[in-house]
Amino acid sequence: MNHRRSGTVQAVSEGRQEAIIRADEDGADILAPYAELRDSDPEPSALRTGERVTYMREEQSRGPIARDICR
């Protein structure tokens, strides 16, 4: 069952346009592509280390990916 999860941004790669989120639920590291960032700002800023976010988790063969990321 899919439900929104929460976590904290642990690392950011501006060059790759992605971040790593540490999940509150199980401590897993989740890849967070910037393309999945949902922001009310028409020009959203990059994610920042330490920032709290919510997201939907999708399991993939390479590991979990964050989808529909919200601040």
C-alpha cells in the first residue's frame, strides 16, 4: 500500500540534480531526483541538506526512489 512518507535530506548533488533522503520510517537512504520535486513556487529552489520533506516511495531494481516530493 502506498502512503506518504517523511524524511530528511542528507546529501545534495546539484550537478546530477538529485538528493538523498533518509527515511524516518526505516532509516533507508532514498534517491530523490529533482524532477520529482513538487513545489508551489514556479521556479523551485534546490533541496537543501537538513530540509524535511514528504514523498511517495517506489521500489526499483536499483533501490528505492522518491516520487512526488513535497517540502
